[in-house]
Amino acid sequence: AAGTSDFAATLLGSGVSAAHRGSDITGTSTLITAYAPQPVQDSVVTNMRTADAAWAAFTILDAGGDAMRWARRVLHRNEASYDDIVALAAQVPPGAQRLLFLPYLNGERLGGAGNARAQFFGLTSSHEAGHLHRAVMEGVAFAAKRNLTILERQSGRIESIVAAAGGARTRLWLEIKASIYDRPILLPAEPEAGVTGCAMIAAVPGGAVADWADARARFAMAKTELSAD
């Protein structure tokens, strides 16, 4: 059995298929993917052949989880845990009292905007750390929704999205994304789906399962659904 990249293994292990065609893999970056039978023809969309002989058309937001990591370092010198900063964000209402965050901390590959920069917009003296953290989470979600919209121009409507990797461990962030994406988000039993994907890659040629559909049913069934409010 030949191995594959972390992205491809995570996509496979999260259970993305023709039934649930969309994927949000948020680690350092956020990759929004459409599972498709054929490559998507668009100048800002990348296509990758999947292990099960389909195609994954995807876009990349450079600072996904990295935006949260940056805010934790800058605001708390890494002394607060991620659970702590999510708890602060949870105390703030949606919209963070009209505070917006553009998450382009490292430029942005989409559309060739390498000179893009991040910023908070609407910052006032009434905003506290929780507002900033919520704005970061919402800003990443809005930027990812922009990428999703670009992807759907060619792929068609994606009815549901399977989340995986580190970003799938934060329920508040997933609820924010479900609301902004305006569609359900599904969670696999194991959010770190890359390990699951590697097991599936070994199981098919090893004879432990009959085929990729059997492997998906055995290893990668989505267990939890979060709906948009």
C-alpha cells in the first residue's frame, strides 16, 4: 500500500464522499474541498486525485488555526490554553459587537494576493480580549466562506461539510462556521482523521475491507451533525 500526504489522508479518513461532498480541514491553514467525479476548471482552484479514484477540488486559506495561535501568543503570551480563549470568545455575542477581523496574516494565495494583510476593523475601547478572539474565529469562517463560494461556482452547491483536524475539536468554532456557511457540518468519530485515512489505505489492499465504500463505512462514518442557526 502506498502512503499519501497529510491532506489526502485526512480527506479520506474524514469520510468525505459523493454523499457528503464538502470538507473543512482546519489545521495551520483551512482547506475547503469539494469531492467530485471530475476536476474543477477554475484558475484559483487546485485539483487532487484522491485515493479512491475521485477528485478533490480545493482552496486554501493560509491562516486558519494559525490565526488563533497568533492571537493566543499576542494577547496571552501563550499562557492561556486554547480552551481558555474559546471560553472568552463564547461569552461574546455573535458579531463581536461589530468587530471584524481579516485573517490574512501571511498574505493570501487565493487570487494571487500575496500582499494581503490582516487587520481588525471597528476596534474600540469597549472591546476586550473575548471580542478579539471571537472576531478572529468569525473572520476565519467568513474568509473560508468566500473560498467556498468560489469553489461552488464550478462544483455546484455543497449541501453538507465534514470537518476534520484540529479545528474540528472546537465546538464553538464549528457552530460559527455552520452559521456562516449556512449548511450542516458533520464530525467524524475521530477528528484527527489523517490517522484514520492511513488505516484505510492499509485496509483496502490488505484485505481487511472489501473496497473504499466498505472502508468508509467501517472507519470514517460521520457521527455528529451541527446545524446552522
